[in-house]
Amino acid sequence: MKLAGKTDVGRVRQENQDDYRAGELPGGAVWALVCDGMGGAKGGREASQGACNVIEQVFQEQYAQCGAGQEGAFLKKALISANRYVFNKAAHEESLAGMGTTAVCALVRGGEATLCHAGDSRAYLCRGGKLTQLTHDHSYVQELVDCGTITEEEAEHHPQKNIITRALGVDYRLEPEVTSVQLQAKDLLLLCSDGLTNMVPVEQMEQLLAQDAVLGLPHDALYRCSLTLQLSAFCYATISGLPQETQLAVFRLCCALYAKALPQESALPRRARWGARALRQQDFGLWCRYGRRFQLL
């Protein structure tokens, strides 16, 4: 098994509130963790880093006692320990009040991946070039989808998409969700925050992950594409009223980044392809008409 990871603040926000950990364990097992903090710049960063530190410590100090068939209980214990740490820290430091973090953690051993999560950070299985979501979002919008109030397509750009219903640190009690999947040779597990899934459609993630071997750094391609789409959406939303020369300069920057990202337009949803084509063809007028569609990814 091989591990690779990456996190970055991106080109829109000033603070990176994501954090991750991963490592090898005795007997050929591996583990990985992604956390996405919330609660202001300082609070979100403290929550994700603190949760990662606690869960990493649990693996270092208690994994030896994790017997066969106890993987799920072990991961739940780790997340619950992190939850109590973040909750107590927020309760005793006024500047951190209200902070919390999502978490998705994987333990792979004996041909099986056990997953434990809280929030909307996700785990995917890539098998034969196809991604399957293994976790179920703990979010308000997902609840609307589950009860049939809205469709999956409507959920993609719902105004309350960022409201999560379960997270570490927001309550002293936490019930993480556990699931497991049998693995096959050449399978790939992807753990990620919504910083990726809100920006890059599944079809394009599949295409990018298939471009290289497991450690051919496909995550760099995902990262570049995600940044391009984030920047284009952000710029289009903020250029209104700016001088024409400023708008053109911003547009040229987006075009240059798009060329470096090398996204495949065929993998984009149809509603986004005209915006992507505008960047590829460096057509400013077309971008002004269709650039907004990046925001629907």
C-alpha cells in the first residue's frame, strides 16, 4: 500500500482550515485522516489540527490493543476522544467558542478498509476507474435529499449546503458513523474535504486519478483543477463594476491557470462546459456570459 496527501489554502481564502495525517502501522496496515475545521479562521484551524493530533496520538498509543474485528470500535473511540478535546478547548477559551471540525478516518488492514466519519468530509473508493462514495454526508442538505425534498442535482448548489449536522467539538456527545469495504488489488481510497468535492465533479476526479500510477501525484492534478475552478468562480462573482482593463487582466490570469491545470472539458457537467471553453479559447465575452456556471460545480 502507498500513501500520498496534499492540502493548500487555495486562491480564495486566507486561512487553510484543513489538516490531515497518515501513516504505516505494524503488520502492513495503514491509516489516514482528513479534518476540515470551522468556527472562524483561528477556531477552524485549531479544531482541525487539535483533532488530528489527538487521533494520531490514539493510533500511536493504543493501536496495539486493536484486535481483529475491533477496527470500527477503535476508530469511533479515536474520534470521540478528539471530539471531547475540541469541545473542552472551545469551552475554556473564549476566542475559540463555537469551533468544530469534520473528520473522516480510514484504517486499512487485512484486505479491508474501515471508515469512521462525522460531517461532510468524504471517503471514495476508486476501482476500475470509477469512484464510489463510501461515506454519507452529515449535512442539512443531505437530509433534504434523503427525505426526497430536493434532488441530488439541486443539492449541488443549495444555499445551505455548508450546514453540517454532525461534527467534532460542537457537543460533548458524538456518534461517529462507521462503515467498511473489502479492497481489491489496485483499489485507491480518496479521503477529502468539501474543498475538493465542491469544486471538481466526480467525472473529472475519475479522469484525473486515472492519468497516473498511485504515486504519480494525481492529487496535484486534482489540486490544480480545483484551484482553477475556485478562482474563476470567485473572480466572475467579484468583477462587476471594475474597470474594463481590470476585468481583462483577471480573465487572462484565469486563462493562464486553466492552461496549466489541463482539465478535461468532457468530464465537466454540461452546464459548466461553456465556461471552461471560454477559458480555453480565451474568449472574454463568452466567459462573461457563461463564467457564472463554474459556481454550479
